[in-house]
Amino acid sequence: MAARSTVALKRDAVIGWTVTRSPLQRRAGLSTLGATVAADSGVHRARDIGHSQGLALADEAVPGLLTPFLLRN
């Protein structure tokens, strides 16, 4: 059985995002999204989230932080 946890992040506490993709995640269209926070334990990760969904979540959570790095269609 896998362990799961839920974390509520304050948007103004997020100071950065990390997006990583293993070769298997890349093939499956997934990634690991990490929210870096100024306090607490540092980084909170959402593993195996849809790549586009994760980027949209990060952009919506902290508007403007990822904008220079996102391609828009």
C-alpha cells in the first residue's frame, strides 16, 4: 500500500517551482512538481501529475512566477 498525504500551501509562501521528469514519466506524459516554500520543510512534491496539468496548476497558484518559462499556443 502506498502512503499518501495532503498539504495545503499558502500561495504567498511559494517562492519557486521545480519540475522534474524521469524517462518513464516523460514517455507517460507525467512529471513531478515541487513547490518550494520559504518556511516549513522546504519543498512539497506532487509526483506523477500530468505534465500540462502540473504546469497549469503552478501557473494558477502563483500567477506570473512561471510566465517567462511557459509556451502558450
